[in-house]
Amino acid sequence: MCTLILGRDVLGQGRVLLAANRDEDPARPADPPGVLMEHPRLVGGRDRRAGGTWLALREGRAVVALLNRRERSGGPAAAPERRSRGALVLEVAGVTVDEAAAGGERGEPGVRGGPWEASEPLLAATAPGLPRAALRRALAAVHEAPYGPFTLLFASPEACWLLALEPDRPPRVAMVP
């Protein structure tokens, strides 16, 4: 996916509006929107090549979307030894609120210490429950496995955030007003 337009509270308090255009590789095989996961229920298109998705709508009024980024050299962002960024969308969208409560109590491996330490104030500032659980899971995932560059969006009526990953830089998180 290459273009996202996000509107929060523009159609009324507590409403999220998202417009998206998947135009990075129109020839890449993908299934039309359908149920990707039952618990929690996720709906979106499925990438037939890697099995992930670029956009997942989650029951409970949240969406996770991915914008692939290019390597600095300008070449393709994907590499065979990297985990699918579309799998990250499914993982983050599928996080449970129970995981949020558990993670908030004990901390997540790889989030505290090192370059991840800078994300702790943002985690604390993120709305509790699903928004915080999703951000915690995303940060842990990028610590656990290599990914090509991307920007990940989480949007709900409670909170919106962006996570950007670039080569040789720690992940950057920004809250979206």
C-alpha cells in the first residue's frame, strides 16, 4: 500500500475514517477482503505471496495498515531473510487486550533497554487497552525479527499512532492527534 488518508473525529466524535490505495505492485497476487482471523475478528485482503495483509479492520473499531518503504539505495525493500511486513499487520491487529494487561505488568522482552528505551514514554502516553497493547506488540516484533522498511499505522477512536522502521535506525513512534 502506498497511500493512506486518515481522518479522526472528522465525521463525528469517536469516528475514524481511512482511505487507502494499494498501488505498490498491482500485479502482486492478493485475495479480496475477507475474514483473516476469527478471534479477534480481522477483515482485510490477503497477500497470496507472503500470506499477510496490508490493511486489517479489527472488531472493536480499530484498523492497522502498512506502508512499505524503500531501502535508502532505492532498490526493493523486501529481502528473503526478512519477515513479511504483512505478517506484522496481522500480529499487531490480532493482539488481545488480555495481552495488554499482562504486558503492562511484566514488560515485554526487547522493549525495555537499548534503543527501545526511548519508546517507553510513548507507551506510557498511549491510551490503555488495545492501543497500548498493539504498540507494545509492534515494538517487540521489530526487535524479535528483521523487517524491510515500513510505516505502520494503528487507528482507533481512543488513539492513533505510527511506527516507522528504517535501516540502521531505532524504530520511531509518533502519536497522531
